[in-house]
Amino acid sequence: MVFVAISTTFISCHKSDMYDPDRPEEDARELYDRNFLSYVGGSINPNVDWGFGKARARTRAAEEPQVKLDSKGYSSEFSSKYFETVREYFPEDGECKSTDWRNYEFLENGNYFNVSIIYLNTTQDDVIGFYYYDPATETYENHTKVPLYSDIQTNGGNMGYYLRYNNYESGGVWNDVSTSSGYSIWTKSIPAKRIQIRTYTIYMNKTYRFGFYVTNNNTGKTYYSNMYLNADPTAYSGAAIGENAVGNIPQSYVVGLTDNDETGCNVLLEIPRIGDGGKYPLLVKPDKPEPAPLEWYRIIAEDLNAHDVDHDGDLNDTDFDFNDIVLDVALTNDGAKCILQAAGATLKIRINGNDNLEVHKMFGVEQSIMVNTHAEKKGLAHADKDPVEFDLVGSFSSIDKIKIEVYKQDRWMELTAPEGRPSCKIAVDTDFVWPDERESLKIKYPDFLNYVRNYQDIEDWWKKMNP
């Protein structure tokens, strides 16, 4: 098997594709469209997508969570004893002692969860937020980020809007209310007796997964609770405690994130283990996923030269065999993997506008040779060759976006598949057996015309094949 890298060009045609002085020189696309309509009996379902609808790269968008900040001021309160455990597991200027959960996410188990910022010790312009995804249809690489608090410092550093503390109580009144900039609130000589914090309530689908992140705007780096999302998956990004009762934190998760490349946590968040119906998020370890299997499709194409009614009026001389290009394609994160299976043509055809990559050159034959289409049955020049594998680099939302062009009438013309209109390329599964040279597609596959007229009733029209 021959391997070619990066990008590719193709050729495709038949003997009848060659210039014929007796054939009128009208626009090739208009002539093709008229002859295609004649070939299928003049009727095309307006919604037929020629198989490319199912061959698009797609993920179902997750339902967007609703985020509400409490309207009651400082609704959550914590005593100094709570922070004794926090200080033990998240020592200031020290490495977090939680080793079991240095790579973590949460599985929502109710319909909402609460989260509070309980600690900040940074001078950076940080963005603090959470990300989420639907594990039924997506991986964490397809997550959506939601910022909770943006640009801590450039917002005036006013953490007093979110967090304040009280030093002592006298006569039922809390005194010396102050804002906080870090752990000093409970470690200085007069420690805080009560911490008051504002809380976000996040309403989320109970099957979604979520995690947290901090973006350091000064360095441009983002640190996720799921380390596999980080630029360096092996670098420290944070930790969590609270899977079981821990010290003075019996009913809460405390999660930490760094905003630099050090092993301490500059940001701490608290999630009470309570929620809708007594349910609460579950702490889970994200696994590094195995690469998803590639979804392969086969593109079969005509090169704008096919004619149902030949110039000599012979109704049986059909060239709609759709083997001018037979190309298997699977989309990847970086572009597409391709396998050139056949080139039953003699016109130049290219992929992605690259003139240097041409199918007959890849097969190692002259342009007049038809490859892997049994052209010898019609007395035409032919060759049998191994398929050619190659990669395309780029971003393709659909295999239809991989441009295939034929050189005709002194210019490159793209082969398209407009919905509900004559098409010169069709997407099928890789079990499709392409017709031999000059073997009519509608004769080999009797359900093809039914698909053209009633595509929803018979999408896999190639499953039934005449012998």
C-alpha cells in the first residue's frame, strides 16, 4: 500500500470524458444538471442530502446551565474551626496534602449545586469559573466554560463583594467586619471567628459532568481540575477534599486550583454536599479517553461529463457510473484521513486545490489509464492498483467540505452535492461496491431512484444490489 502525507489531488473520467468536437461547448455544470435530471427521471426530493448529512462532524450542544448569585448578601457562613481543616490540607505557600484527588471532576446528581469562593491569594488578573459537558454525547475536550468571576484584580480587587470576615462577637453583634485577601484572615494574631461568603447556585442537568478552572490573564495559562485539559497534563493544577468526612469539613467539598506553575492552591472553592432532594455532586476521576474510532465514509463522484442521452441519441449510452473518484474519508481533529480507492477517469481531479497531488500520479499511471474500475471490460486502458492512503490537514465540519475539483473547460470546477438538486458526488458507507466502468448506478442499485425521490424511506439504498 502506498502512503502519501498532508494533502492530495485527483483525476477521474472515462474515454467519453475527452474532448469531442461534435459536442456543443456549453457550460459543463448546466449540461450535467440537465442530464442528471434526465437520468433520474426528472424528480428529486427537495430534502435529499446525498448522504452528506450523516457524515458531518457534530456534537449535540449541551443544555446551558443557569447561574444565579445569591441576592441575600453574605448568605454562607463558616467558623474558624472549618478553616482549621482547610489550612491543614491547603497550607498557604505549601503543597496540598490531598493526593487522591489531584485530578478531578464532578458528576451532577441533582438539579443544582452551590459553590462559593472561600479563599483567594493572588495578585494576578484571574478568571474563576466552571466548565461542563454532557458525557452521553461529548468528551471533556468538548466542554463549555462559564466564568463566575472575571479579572479579580482589574475589578478593583473588591473581594469584599464576595467575601468578608468578623474578628469577634460582643453582645450578639459581630465586629471588625473586613474584606479578605487571603489566608491572613484566619492565621494572623487575631484570627477571624466567622467568614461570610456569597454563593452561586448553578442549575444543571443532573447527568452532566463539570469541573473548575482558573485562567491567569497575565500569563495566558488556564489550569483545570481535570489535568488532561491542561497544556501540560502532568503539571500540578489543584486538588480536592471531601469525598469522605475530613476534620471539620464533614459535609462539604473543598477544591483548590493554582494560577501558576507551583504546587499550592491560590483559589479555593467550597461545594456543600447538599442539593435538590438531598442529592449532591459526586466527585469522580476523569480518565484519559481512548481515541474515538474513526467514522469512515465513501465518496463516489462523477466529473461533470456524464451524459444520459449521448450526442448520437443512444439512450443506453450512460456514463453515470459514479466511479470517477472513489474516496474513503474519516474526519479527525487535525483534518481527515483518506484512502483513494479508484479513479475511473481521464480528466485531472484535485483535492483541496493542490495541483501537485493528482490521483493518477499517486497510482503511478498515465492520465489516460482508469484505475480499479474494470475498464478492460469495455476495452479501455486500465490498471489494478493498491489503494493509496493520505492525510489532509485542516478543519472540516463535514466530509462535504473537502473540496474535489475537476479541470474542465480550461478551469477548475468543484464537484458539489447541493441539497435537493442534481449532485455529482454522493456519500455512502464503505461497504458500497462501486460500479464497473460504464455500469449504470441505477441499474446496479435499483433502490437508487427511490432514494432520490423519497430519501427518508430508504437511506441505505446500496444494500440491495443487482448481480
